[in-house]
Amino acid sequence: MDNYHFFSFPNEILCRIIDELDSEDTASFALSSKAMYNVSRRAIEKHRAQKYSLIRLGPPDCDLDLFEGYHPLIFLDKILADPRLASYVLEIRIQNCSSNSIEGHYGEDAFIQIQDILRDIMAKRKNEIATLGAECSWLSEGRREEWRDALSSIDSQPHFVGILLTMLPNLESITMTSMSYHHHPITEIVDTVAAANRTPDSPMHGKALTKLLEISLHRSDSEFGENFGIYAPFTTLPSMRSIHGRMISEDHDQSRVQPLRNDIEEIKIIFGAVDLGSWEWMLKSIKNLRRFGYYHFGSMIGNGTYDSRGIVALLRRYSCHSLRRLDLTTSETDDSNQANPYIGDLKDFKVLRILRLDDTSFQTSTGQVMRLVDMLPVSIRVVRLLREVSGEAVDLFEGLAEGKQQGLPELKRVHLEGKYELPSGLVERCRKAAIEISGRGLILY
């Protein structure tokens, strides 16, 4: 025992012990000796990868520490100093980092200090950063001069972000918040990257954004929604699978380019005001959409009329062969804001499994409440209903138990999100037919 010391353990045991340490303890352990540093290197890399897996660019929250590399220029400086950091980034969240935004979040003293840091970086890296723009293969020769000039200013955040996106080989997710007036340099780069990745013969094929799966747009105020058209260049990336958004409004730019055929599998927009024209512009280009979610909130953020039947008709035209989940609801209760709440027949959807709708979707303009058994596809397994129809809610469930075997063999559950009064006999018949009707607002009589 007198000759016993820590390094008597095999390296495998030492690594297991070090793996239990947090990042600060691992760093302290590694600095204690050269031998301990060598044993700790794998754990150090793991902690670095965790630290930089999610990068926030901009001040979306007041507790965001801009001094640790989250301003686009500061993070670009970090990557230029240590290119390995770029491979750790899996998710990036982008928000406007304008001078007014920084000062508004942190006050004048912090703003001045951050500006000094940015000027120091620009003085140190000016030629190197200018070269990134002047030699950027993602830009035409005519555009490179403009980008070189833009990258010489510390206020050109979108240009720094655009360059950064081409330097992150493992990036999987991008969230852009309040970017309506600042997205053009970013989408310009994404558009050319997408073109290269769709063209195997391109010398730039597979050089950037090859693993990007998800794009999210989020608006932080309620005056108007984020522009629906910003999605266009992202949808044409061959790797892209999901489109998410919060507070999205229709795009009135008639010159926008129709997205190419793509492999988007999921669309989820909450608090949106997107009209049918914009939805068709998006849906007609998608090969096999699997999940569609849209919560209309038009009266607050835009003029897009909610037409649930029109949206379902578009989904029937372009995605009835592939759609597995449909979530379509609205905050609008005034009929003047709804072109038609009744969605029509869903039986053409061949593989639809999960459905979430306002129950007014089953009520015709004459007030008649359609039966679920007459409208749902044979593939449906779960139905979630919101609010209560103005007619008798029981009409929705008439014939459900009796028609299950032939009409709805896969249906297992109907979940009620709201107050529903149903006869206990009906619920019991459905239970015996292996259909569970439940919900906190369910009242039996």
C-alpha cells in the first residue's frame, strides 16, 4: 500500500472517474500535471462539445452573456482562433444584435464595453474577415465586393451570420427570431448553398449545411408576423425536414420564387396568419409531408383569413398519401374571420393516424353537426377535439361504437379538450368497442 498512487488504476478506470466530473473540476484536474492532462483530454473535448452544441447569437434573454462569444463577430473570432469549435455546433439561435438591441438589453455601460470588444476584434481580424467575404465561394464575383465592404463594419451582423453558417459542418437546427429586416444576407448564402447541394457536379457540393434538418422563425412582438417567404431557400436544402414558426404571416411578395420539390416532413406554425395562397405556395413543392400543425391567430398579427376547409383541401391534393398527423385549430370565434370552419371529408387521407381539430370543423354552415364515423379515415387512431360545438355534442359521437369495426377499425381514443356533456351509456358503448373517450372537461349524465 505504501507504493499505491492514483495512476495505479488502469486508464479505463481513470477515464470513468473523470467522466463523472463537471467541466470546472475536469479543467482543474487536467491542470494538476501533464499525466493528468493526457488522461483528461477526452473528457475536456466532451465538455467543450456540450458547451458549444447550442450557440445563441444575439440578446434574446436578459441573462445572455455576450462576453462569452455569442455576438456573431465574437463567435467568428473564436472559430478563426480554434477551427475545431465549428464542428461542435449542432444548433444555432439567431436574433438581431443591432447596437440599439444590445444597449436596450444591457444598458449604456455594457454597450460601450461590448463595442470596444468588437472594435478590438475587427482591428485584429480585419484582413482575415475581409478575405472571407472577398473569397467566399458561395457568392458571385459581383456580390463578393459588397460583402467584403459589409464585413468591415461591426454592425453587419447578418453578414457575419451568413459566413458562420458556411463554417459549421454539423449544424442541424437554426432558429431565427425577429429577423424580418435582417435576413437577406443569411438567406442569400443559404440559397446558393442549397443550389450547390442539389447539384452533385458542383465544386461546392456538400461543403456546407449538409446536415441541417430544421428551420424555425419566431417573431417576438405582436404587431405583425414574421415573413412566410423567408422559409423558401431553406426548404430547398436536400437535408431539410422540419419547418417551425411562431407568429408567422403571409408573404405579399408576388415575385417570390416557387420552392423546388423537397423532402420536408413536418410543418408546425403556431400563432399564424397565413392565407391559402401562401399555403399552396409551400405545400405544392413537398413530396411526402408527414406532420402538419397550424394554429391560426390572425386578428393579432395579420390579415390572412382562416379557411380550414381550404387548408384541408390543399393537404388532400398534395399530401393525402403521406400525412400522418394533422393539427388544425384557431383562436377566431367570429365567423367573419373564418371563410369556412367546416373542413369536409377526411376519408381520402390514407395514412392519417392522429387528428387534432376544433370541433366546429365538423359543423356545417347550416348548423348540422356531422358524425365522426362518417368523416374520419379508416387509418385514424387518436382524435383530439377542442371547444364545444354550438349544437348537441352528442351528435358527433352517434354511431361511433357501432361503426368502429367497419368504418374506424384503428380508432383507440377520443380526447376532449374542453367541456363536453355526454350520456354515460354512449361512453360505455364506446369503451366496450375499445374506444376510450376522456378529457378533463368530460361530464357524464
